[in-house]
Amino acid sequence: MDRIFRNPANGHTETVSIESAYFVFYFGPFYLAYRGLWAHFFIWVILVGGVAGVTGGPGLLIALPIVIIAYCFAIKGILAKSYLRRG
């Protein structure tokens, strides 16, 4: 189910739908940066990069799919909270 957020100041609307999960799956941290979710962008980079750095690279094969799946499930809530905070 889509959620629509409207800015009362200028009437601009944003829709949060299942497409957000597809964009996170295919574009990952670039989609988070595009949406202005910089804290989540850096969390993604630290989790994936940190695990890959600590394990010398093979941890990337474990960390990347876990982070992708977690963000696919959580992105609708993250975007909704972001839009509610912004007004």
C-alpha cells in the first residue's frame, strides 16, 4: 500500500511505495544518498566496508546480501519517518 506525504507549505507530494525496495536492491547506497538519507548511507558503507575490511574481502559476500535484504524490508518505514520529520 502506498503512502502519500504532502508538504503543507508548498503542496509538494512524495509517495512511498514498494518501488523503494526495488531501488534499494538495485542501487543500494546511491538510492539512500539520492533520497537524502545520509545517515543510512554512511551506516551502509560502514557495515559493508567494515566487514569487508576486517575479513580481508570475503566478508563482503556475507555482509552485502544481509544489508541489502535488511534495507529492502526497512526502507518504507525509513522514508516515511524521514518525510514525517521534514513536515
